[in-house]
Amino acid sequence: MERKIITADGGSMINQFVRLYQYRSLILTFARRDIKIQYAQTFLGILWSVVRPLSGLLIYTVFFGFILKVDTGNIPYPLFAFSGMICWYAFSNLISQSGRSLIESQNIINKTYFPKLILPLSKVLVISVDLMVTVLILAAIMLYYHFPFQLNLIVIPLVLLVNIIVALSLGIWLSALTVRYRDFHHIIPYLVNFGIFVTPIFYPATLIPVKYHFLLYLNPVAGVVEALRWSLFGGELPSFHYLYGLIIATLFLITGLFYFLKSESRISDTV
């Protein structure tokens, strides 16, 4: 009887993606596991997906809305801020979780073979649960302020998908690099915490001087935030200069996938 030997040698890049598709059911399996672990032995359970963003919104509304009195025009500040928080929370959480995905699953990696890219990809489903909850909260806030719903809302799924792709462009790189250089495991939280202040989450992009707008355009999350606010509140289309940041994110995603798949055979020996 012929024996079939399964190895971590992925062969061509196309073969590795084919193998990833063959193991696609594992993405759902790992996602279910992570969701259960996330809310296991907690009193509020999945309600934490509601408590966390609302408590953050309360803090930022008091500080930026009442104390600093950031001007957001005819958009109530809580609604303005929460629209940015949706993008940033999904972005930062996906980076953090996908970046740690290989380290946290080292026992499974060492015991059996499967395409390791499944681990960071499964985090997309985990984050999507919280993302859907925050979108529902946003809808409730809009109803509370009697803010009109408009046709632009149909592009929201596309905007959120781009947000996830932008996060993966960094998360896949970090997941592979963290295996070899554990320093990234400690650096990631600092980078994420700093990034929120250079992204127009709690303040409008118009507050940034024009001479620094090129930095804003290079930030892919800024473009996603502006696109989401346009889809919610209308107004002028975001500047096409935001495409620069999305192009950079696309390059990061492509190179990150190549680096991850090329180094996959060494992951089991390193974690």
C-alpha cells in the first residue's frame, strides 16, 4: 500500500494556496475555539463586546467632546468618534491577535501539520464578531440622534472589508516575524497605542495642517475612516490621495504573504 507523506514543504506558491483552500474548514474551527476562550469564565460573556467600545466612547467623548470641545460640525461628537473607533478597534485587534497567532498556538503547530497561514486568517472571523456588534451599536447611536440613513450606506461592507485587508497586511508580517524575533510581541502594543493619535479617529482630518496632509494620505487607516464617515454622513468624497496608503498596504500584504509562505517550513522548528 502506497504511503502518503505530508510535509511542510509548500512547493510553488500556487500549491500553497491550493493547500490552504483544502484546509479551509480549520479556519472556522480555530475561530470558534478563540471566541470560546475569549469569553470563557467571564460574567458578562459576549456582552464585553458592547461594554468595551461604549466605555471607550464615554471616555473620549468627555475628554475630546466636552473638555477640548473638538468641532465636528453638524455630526454629534459621540457619533463622529464612534465611526472612527469601529475602524480602529477592528484594525488594532486584528493586528494584535494575528501577530500573536503562531506563538499562542505553538503546541498545535508542533504536533500536526496544517497550513500555518490559517492561524492569522482565523482571527478575521474572531474580529468580525466584535465588528458586527460595534456596527449595531453605531446604528443605535444614529437612531438615538435621529441621524438620517442614506444610500451611501451600501458601501459600508466594502469599507470594512478594506479595513480588514489593511490590518492583515501588517498582521501577517508580524505573525511570521514574531516567531523569529520575539521583541515584536512586546513592540506591537506600543505601536498600536501610538497609531491611534496619528489617525483622525477622535478629531476631523481638517484639523491637520495642509502641509502635513501627505502623512495623512500615507496612513491607510485614515483613508478607511474617511470613507466610512462619507458612507455614514455624506458630504464630499474622500480625497483620492488616500489611495497612496492603500497601495502601500497592498504591497505589504503581497510581500507579507510571500514571506510567510516561504518561511512556513521553518516555523515548526522555531516556535
